[in-house]
Amino acid sequence: MHPLLIVLAAAYGAATGLLVPRAAYRLAVEPEEDRRTTCPGGHPITGVAGGWLGLARCPAAAPPVLVPAAAPAALATASPAACRTYGPARTAAPLVTAVVCALLAAAAGPRPELAVWLLLAPVAVVLGTVDAAVHRLPDVLTLPAAGATAALLGAAGLLPGHGGSWTGALLGGLALAGGYFVLFLIRPDGLGFGDVKLALTLGTALGWYGWGVLFLGAFAGFVLGSVYGVGMMIMQRAGRKSAMPFGPFMALGALLGLLLGAYGAS
């Protein structure tokens, strides 16, 4: 165990987790809609990287909105604080990202691939948050994440002390994405193409530690998703044909696989 490394990883996770709600809010739109450029109060979202990086908090005060006298009294004015904070998972995202990063640091230790896992963690949280909100995984994150994961693991493989195989990572990404693509062709109404693209990233990460870890992480995702679906049906909140976000369970299954793979490589 490396207590200082774990604490630093948790602090990093909490800091990056604070950035998740704004990015998730901007991306959580239907496929035919443009990404959001204003807060719920209509103020432009500005800041670092074109407004993508920053807290989900609007610095502008919403002025009173005048409406016709015949309108309901509740609509006569808008609260100045109505758009101060916005975005999904405002409270949960920093905690989730901090816990994930701390667990990864505890399992991987000071090995080169830990930097890759820590960079990937907040991206996965954003994707899971967006998928939970609108049942889609935007290409603007899934495709770059796949390329970045492969490239960064290639760099990690050149450093001493790494615990995996870059060749295995590449093959794992292709294998898992290929498997999901077959499932997509068999039942496109039950699995989105965004899941196939996410599988490319997760398969690359899991394949770094070998085929056993790849299978375990993929299988865990299906089990967790199935348990969630059955639970929703038992509570009568969904039916057999109801759509459900599968990305969060893919990511959680991959996390379990990575933790076991990293621990086993130590």
C-alpha cells in the first residue's frame, strides 16, 4: 500500500469530479440536438477550453422575467439563484471520482499505467452520467478516449515497472468492441452503437492485464446491468422492453476488472 499515493489520487479524483457536472450537462442532449451552450437560466457558458472546463455554477444572476399579467403568479419572476448550480450528479460525481481514483491507486501502486487509469476515470464518470441522463454515449468522448487509452498505454509500456502488455491491450480493445458489435447487430434495440465504441476503450484498458481480466470485466458489466434491469422490473419501474443505460455498468465492470488485474500484477 502507498498511503500518500492513494490520498493524492483521491484528491485528484475529487478535483476532476467537480468538473463532471458541467461537461455532462452540456453533453446530455438528444442525438439531434446541439450541445448546450447556455445554463438553465439562459446565460452563456464561458470559461476554460470554450466553457467545457469549470464548475457547474453560473456566475451571472438571472434577472426578473416579465410575463403577461394573465400568466400564473409562479411564473411572474425567475429566482436569481435558479441557474446558480446546474448539471447532473453535482454531489455524487466528485465523491464517485475520488473513490474510483483512490481504489485504482491502491490496486496499481506507483506503476506507469496508473496515470492512464487516473486520466480515464473522470471521462468514464462523465460518460456514465450522460448515459444515465439521456441514454447515449457521445462520440466526442468515446472515440478520443479509445485512441488516447491505446496511445498512453503504449507509452506506459516503454517505461520500467509496468504491469501489463500493450499488445494485449490493443487485442483486448478489438476483441471487446467486436463482441459488442456482434451483439449490436443481433439486437440493435437493446444495445446502442455508443456502447460498442465505449467497449473499444474499456477492452483496451482491460486487455492490458490479460484475457482473464478482459473476460472478468466484461462479464461483470453484463451481470451488474442484468441485476439492475431485474431490480427495476421487480419495482415495476421498467418493463422487459424498456431502454436502460448500459454504459455505467460497462464502466463499473471494467473498474472491477482493472482493480483485480492491477492487484494481481503487483
